[in-house]
Amino acid sequence: MITLGLTGSIGMGKSTTAAMFAEAGAPVYDADAEVRRLYAPGGAAVAAVGAAFPGVVVDGGVDRARLAEAVLGDPAALARLNGLVWPLMGAARAAFFRDAEAQGATLVVLDIPLLLETGGEKSVDVVVVVSAPADMQRQRVLDRPGMNEAKFAAILAAQLPDAEKRARADFVVDTSHGLESARRQVHDILAILRDRAKQSK
């Protein structure tokens, strides 16, 4: 089973591209969605994150906006947070792999925003980076509710530059030419990898 790591900087269209892989029949593990479950009221990460970052728990769950303020621009704080959350994500990821294998999947997609920043490429077979021109990325991000230049700059500072991500990718999905273009690129990547899987049997 081929493990595809899908990543890309903020505003590049990674979530939309992940949905396209799912539409094409590839099981997708969404790391962000798993974090949301861990941070929700009653989630397994709430107590530990609340203890490490006082004031971020609101109504029984982790307020992601408050948490972002606590860790953005502070590499040590971000490392502390990752140290708390990543082990909790391991069990869900293991269950995802078991389910995919039981379904006979030949390829799975791990949608991980900070895949390259955290060395996660070592645990996947193929890296796909979602990319778009910087001006388009900036406009997409600043159009989001609650986003401003300062927040955007802080998020970018915590991510590898897009050019470096593209240089380290096995495949790049360019989302600057519309949804149908991106969808064709996804289908082309899947065709190449599924053919590769057949040949390796």
C-alpha cells in the first residue's frame, strides 16, 4: 500500500485537493480534522493543552484562536504543543491504516499541513505539495474571516517556503488554474502511482 503525504502552505488549496483525492477513491486521513476532535469538549488533548497553555480552554474545549496566539512566533511553545498532541494522533492514524488495509486500498493519503516541517516525509512513500503563486495565496488567506497581515506573516514564518516544499515534492498540484485543472492533476498522480503499485507486485 502506497502512503502519499499531502501538504502545502496556508491558502494553497490543500483541503480542496484532499477532497479531490477522496472523490477519486483514495482513503484520506485528515490530520487537521483529528486535531479538531482532540480539541473539542471532552477531547483527549483538552486537559493537557489547557495545563500547558492557561486560558486557551473555553467551554470545555480548546479555543484554537487563543491557542494560535499562544504559540505563533514561539518555536519552543509550538514544539511543546506538538509534543502533547502528536502522540494522541498516533492511535487514530493507526486505526485509519488498519481500516484502509481491510478495505483493500492500494494507496492512502495523509493530509498533513506541516509534513515537511516535522520530518514526516520520512514516514511516507510519496510527497505531493499543493501550490499556487504567492499573490494568489495571499489573497485567499486575507479573504478568510478574522485573518490579517500580521497573522498571515506569523503563519508563514512557521512554515517552510513554498519554493522549498516544491523542490522536495515528488509531485506538485498547481491550484492556480481552477478546480478542473487541479482535479485532472490529482487523477494523473493517482494513475501513475496505481500503475507503479501494480508493477511492484
